[in-house]
Amino acid sequence: MDTKFFVDLEDLYGARNYHPLDVVLTKGKGIWVWDVEGNKYLDFLSSYSAVNQGHSHPRIVKTIISQAKQLTLTSRAFRNDQWPRLAKELCDLTGYEMVLPMNSGAEAVETALKAARMWGYKKKEIPLDKAEIIVCSNNFHGRTVTIISFSTDPSYKKDFGPHTPGFTVIPYGDLGALENAINPNTAAFLFEPIQAEAGIIVPPEGYLKRAKEICEKKNILFMADEIQTGLGRTGKLMACDYENVKPDVQILGKSLGGGCYPVSAVLSMREVLGLFTPGSHGSTFGGNPLACAVARESIRVIQEENLVDNCAEQGEYFLHELKKIQSRHIKETRGKGLLIGIELKPEAGGARPFCEALKEEGLLCKETHENVIRFAPPLVVKQKDLSWALKKIRKVFKKFE
């Protein structure tokens, strides 16, 4: 059974809600993956930053096996011995007072939106059903009906209306627009510290710090979606740490599960998450013992293997070397840590052909917003691996010249 067999099988029976590269992976270890035909590739996407710790990290896999033999699911109808430990460890790590566990990133964003609205009604005394939340253009927070309702990408919204009201969209990185958008009914400002899906868009320096000050002055919640940027991806534990900013609400996911199990979480102070009461929100799988055991070990791996520091060091080297590449197709190379994008000029014909060519060279990455090649290898990557990747990237750009 070769690549074509599995591609045809998926196209016949699977809903086509993705446009993957035609590589069929069957094995992963560290930064490397293998396809069904035995070809070896360097993974430069990390499952959209969910595999920060590397594929099938032995410590995390061992934890999965051990916990799976012990207890996998209780629902929240009963307590288990893993969730309270994870909650404490997350609070100790981040300085927050409470955690609400979920599974996917989109679920965590939905949880944060509900928390913001409830805080607006119960604490800020916004008139019932009038709460508004400010978001940024080109945002990506998930694909539920409510989340796509405030997306500015028409392809996410088409055929899925009617859309959920209560959201105001402003340009990303525009402090004046933020100030002007706030009114007495504004409950929160939801943002990404770096817009990954939009093409690795880094806001102006000082933006996060000033935006937090504006939100504090106007008494609205400052909510950071760190699902993709958090837990080391940008060279800091959280991307907001670059400006020493602590959000009122922090949303985590992806690599919280170590690339092995879906885990997400919303963190905040008791004033916000303490408003939830039994029945007001929930998830059968949220906080399950298997997920929590995996998350606990995933966090320990990040800390004990110094992945944040390695990301900062390797990211600085990689970005510096990428910026040296001379090509008539490159408009800009940007990013932080190991979250890097090369934006191509429109006349380059899109990033997809470049990603396909890189695949043939043994390097797996993916286009985002058509004209951007996104590079995000696991945080365990070493300089020698990046040097190998740079040779392949230079070769592909030379080919397209």
C-alpha cells in the first residue's frame, strides 16, 4: 500500500475540509517523521506547534501507557487524582489562581468567551445580553460557529451563517482603534500575541504592554490566545513575556498535550473563573485523568529539557540565516523563536509550490494565507538540523529563481 492508495482512500471516504500535502506519515520520532514508503522527513510544522516536545517523546509516551493502564476517564461527575495536580502545577507555572480544563483549542477559546461575558454581567454590570468583545482582523481562534462569526476570512464564514453577534473587529496592532472601539458594554479584548495563521504577523514593539494598560484603564479583560505561541514556541514561556505582560485570561492548548493527546486550558484569577457554577459549563473529557497526566509530563519535559532556552537560541540562529537568503520571490522573513514565516511576493505564485518542492527535499512545512511559508520545527531541534534544513531551503529558492 503506497501513498496513492491512502490518498485515494481518504479522498473517497473523508470530508475534504483540509488540503494536506500528499505525504502519508506512519512514524515519528523527535524531529523526524517517515512516510508509508519509508521516506524520511524533517518535520518543520510540528502539527501546528502541538509537537513542541518532538514526536512520541519517550517520557510522555511512558506516561500515557502508565496512566492508560490505571484510569483514563471519569467525566467530571467524579473527581480524579490527576486533574487537581495539573491545576496546581499550571497555576504555579503561570501565576494564575484557577484553571478550567478543556480538550481542543477552540473549546478553550469558547470557554474564555463565556467567561468574559459572564464577568461582564456579574462584575462589570453590563446589561444582560449586551456584552461586546473586541477581536482583531485576520484573527484565528478556531472554527466553531461563534468563533468564525468574528473571523475576517470569508472562506471560514461562507455558508455557515447566521453568525453570532457581540463582536467588534479592529485592525491588529492598532492601539488607537482599540481605544476607539471600547464602550460601556465592552467586556474583553481577545488577541493573539503573534498571529500565526495570518502569516506570522508580529505586532509593533510595545503594543501588548500598551494594550494591557488601555484594557486596565477601561476595565475590560485582556485575553491572550497563546494556544500556538505559548509553552516555549516563541523563545519565551509565553509570547506575552516579551513585554512582561500578564493577561487577565490566558488560553493554552496544542503542546500542552505534548503532541500525544488533546488538552487545553483557560487560566485566570478567581474573580473571573470563580464565577462558573455547577452546570454553567462543562466537558465530558475535559480534565480527564489521561489528559492531565500527559499535560503534567509535557510541562515537565519543557522545563527539564530547557526547551524554551533552546528555542530562543536556535530561533535566533535560524531567523538570522533565513534573512540572508536572496530571492526575487521573498517579500519579508519574520518571526520569533521557532515560529517563522517567509512571505512571498504575489508574483511568486503562492507558497504551496515551494512547500511541495521542500517536501521532495525531505522538509515538511505548510503554506498559510497562500503566500507565507511557515517554519515551526519541534523545540528539541539542534543547530545541525537547522543547518541541514537551510541547505534545502536555499536549494528550493534557487530552483524557483
